[in-house]
Amino acid sequence: MSCVIRSALQAGAPRVLALAAVVTTVGLLPWLSGRDPALSLLRARSAEQAPTPEALAAVRADLGLDAGPSRLLGGWLTRVLRGDLGVSWVSGAEVLPSVTAGLGVSLTLMGAALLVALVVGALLAAPVLLLGRATGGTVAAVLAALPEFLLSLVLLLTAGVWLGWAPTSGWAGPAHLVLPALALGIPAGALLGRLVADALPAVLDERWVELWRGAGTGRARITAAALRRVLPALMGQFGMVTVGLTGGAVAVETVFAVPGIGRTALGAATSQDLPLLQGCVLALLGLGLLVGTAAALVRRRLLGPALREAGLSLPQPLPHRIPVVVPLVLGTVLAGVIGWGLLRDPYAVDLAARLARPSAGHPLGADALGRDVLARLGHGAASTVGTAVAVTFLSGLIALVLGFVPQVSAGPADVANALPPVLTGLLVAAVTGPGSGAAALAVTLVSWPPLAAHAAALVEETRASRFLVAQRAIGAGPLWVWTRHVLPSVAGPVARHAVVRLPGIALALTSLGFLGLGAQPPSPEWGLLLDESADYVERAPVAALAPAVALAMLAALAVCLSPRGARPPRRGSLLRSVVAPRKARPDAAALV
């Protein structure tokens, strides 16, 4: 019993420390930012009072900003435990009512989006249940890769502005919930449907399904049993999808002017209203942890006795590949457009060509200042992709280091997985201010866990291989084994995995730029281009939609390059037979 408790403490300690580090960062935001909020708060409290040194010193003393970081953190934690989130530096109002009101709106939106996600996921998984075999899944994959902010703009322009099917902004009734819920729920539902559709064919090929059919069991009961067989192993992913709704809500609420907690947090970050930002981040973090815990409890409930008997893992998904010509065409078109744009000047202003239609001089038209859209698209891609390459390299390097110490990296990885890039971007922007460097740092902080998990699995497998046992037997030292055998065996696959994630990292950077947390004007960064183009889409649709089309193609390219399942163990590996021998597993029928 003591060994079990000790193991649980060892596994939980890194997670507790990582979570404590995040909470400490939130609590020390006023000190970490290095800004003096006394003048802003004095003007918010009393516009007539002169900002004398004595008045400013009194405000600092009232806020506790003249104290050291330890006293500042201790006082903040004490107030939080009492339910006091402080006073806004901008409006002078209490933070707690604003956070509570925004959280209520966001929870309503997320509930509607989750309902949309379940419907979309069921529709995408239905063909597999009806046909009993794998389908292409291309539609689900492309929808899952679309960023929420891009889908929000598409729905806003088509269903809202051009067709007039639903309101485009505000929060006055159920009708205002339709477009935001669709924008937030469709990508999440597509991902859920893709996960289930990928897992079901292999489950339906298992032995117990054949036995049940031979015994005359009805199709409906077999379908229900197969779903229950699939869901427990996917509940962790379902939880992560739901957590992702908190990050997506920031962009969706901003596009549709929904007064939720995501939009409130973004406004607090851009105005440097740190007490309000602290309250919003705490609420979003708590919501993410609550959702993750609920997903774990649901998984435990679905597994039942199987969890106590080593659980069930899903069989390897049946392979199905996207034709090579698809990513080849996408990559060629993107490279051609970017290369053409790089030959032009992205900053040349021609007021006579404002919002010009596509022509020989401006193949994709001109923006509101008369700047060539093709040039800005090409140079913006170079900036976005260049930053994404740097982030990918840093993420791979971090993963390679932490992959050799999985006991240490497990806790930070769990916390990083619970923090969407947008939430991390808000924290980083509050400390450093918005900019390309802040966006790169935010994405780096949350993009390394999948690579680290891959590296840890490769390290474990390589250490158990026969040739390393032979090397040790003939007297090879640990340094020789690690540098000449283990590291080369791990570095190559992890580097290839990191390259595959490059388009997804570029999309994350673009989303931060769209929200104003990344590159700033006049930079031609793609997210910033999309944000600027939303103001003139009706007058110059080609110029406005060009960045959106480029982002959609980048998302499709990310889908084509994404790995479809874990790499099978190498032939001859001792991992299956020595280090981790297969445990006896209960029959799948025991679950149902």
C-alpha cells in the first residue's frame, strides 16, 4: 500500500508543481509586467485629481505594488481565497462581477457549441457504422483543421452579411447564439467524428463482433457495444477538445462581439488591465481543469471493471492515406503565390488604388491603403512561416531534452495541454506586450508536449532493444550508448514529427496575430491581414478573402501531412516481450 501511495505522490508531484507555477505567474503579473498602473488607476478613480507624486504613491501602496513579489503574491492569493479578485485598473469596478457575467455567457456558448460538435461528430461517424469499414475522412480532417477565427469570418460574411440568416454581433437572444456556436462547434465536432471514425473499423474487425453476429445479435446492439468499446480510450481526447473550446471562444467571441469571458480577457490583455486579466485567466484555467477531470471520471465510469484489470486499449487504426497529389498541388500553389508575392513591395502605399479590384498591377487587388495584397500575402507568409520554423525548432529541442526524463516532463506536459495557445498568448502579452516574439513564445510553451511524448516512447523502446543489450555486454559505457545509439535513434523521428507539425504551428501563430496578440501593424503577417481585411470585405471581396483562402489551403496541407496513428514498434524490439509484456485483457464483451 505504501508503494502505491509513494508512486501516486511521485506521479502527482510534477503536475502540482506545474500548476502552482502557472498560478504563481498569474498572481505575479503586475510585478512581472514591470508597468506602473498607478496613473491609470488614479484617472479611473478620480479624473479631477492631479497626478502628484504623493497621490501616485498612495495608489501604489493601496494596490500593494510597492511590496516585493512574495508579499504581492501572498496578498493576491489571500484575496482570491476570500472571493475577492480585486479592482479593474481601467474602469475601477470590481473584477468578480465582470468575470462571473462573462463566464456565464461563455458557458452558454460552449454548451451550444458542444451540442453542435456532438451532432457533427455523429454525422461524420455514421457512414462508418452503416458501412462497417473505413471511409476517406477527408472532409472531417479539413473541417477539424480549420481555425475557429477563420470559420467565424466565413460564417459572418456568408450566413450573416450576404444571406442574412442570423445576427452577426451581440448577445440579445437565442438567434445570436447560432453563428458563434457553429463556428466553435464544427471544428470540434469534426475532430471528434474523425477520432471515432478512425477507431471504429478496427474495433468492428475484432473477434467478439464476429461471435456476436454469429449468435444473432442485432446490429443496433453491436453498434452500441462498439461505441462503448471506442469511447473510453478516446475520452482523454474528448476532454482536450472540450478544453480547446475555451481557447477557441476567445476568437469566436471577438469576431461576433459576444460579451463572454474570452473577449473580456482579450480586452484586458490589450489594455493592460491586469487584475481583470488575472480573474479571467483563473476562470479559464479552472474551467479547463474541471473539464479534464470530468473526462477522466467519465472514462473511469465507462470502463468499469476493465479499469481495475489493466483496462482496454484500442487496436491500431486501419491505415488509409491521402493521395500524394493533394499535398503536392496544395504546396505548389502556396509556394507559387508566396514566391510571386515576394517579388513585390508589401509596404508601397497608393491611395489612388484603395480597395482596387484584381488587375495586372494588383493581381489580388489592393487593401484599404492601396497596398498590393499579393505582395503582403507573400511577405506575410515568409514572416509567419519563418517564425513557425523557429518555434518548431525550439519545440523539438525542448521535447528532445525532456523526452529523456519523462517523470519530470509529465506534469508540465499535462498543464501545457490544458492551456490553449490563446490563453498562453494572453499571459505572455500581459508580461511582454503583444508582438511577434510574444506570440512565438506562447506557441512554443504549448507545442512541445506531443513531441516530448514521442521522444519518451522512442527512448524507452531504444533502451530495450537487443543491440544495446549487446553493447552493454561488451563493456560500452553509458555516455557512448546514449550519444552513439540512443540519441541518433530518437532525434531523427522527432525531427520529422516536428516538421509535420509546422503548418499547425503557423496556424496557431496566425490566430494570435488575428487577435492582436502577435505581430503589429504595418506587418503583413497573415492573421493581421485577415483582421484588417474584415472591415472592407463587402467592397473588395477578393482582396479581403485572399488571406482566408491561403489559410484554408495551409490548414488542408496540415491535414495531408499529419500522422494517422502511432508508429508501430520496430521488428526485434524487446519492448513488447521483455520490458512491457502484454497483460491479460478482459474480453471486449465484458464492457457491455
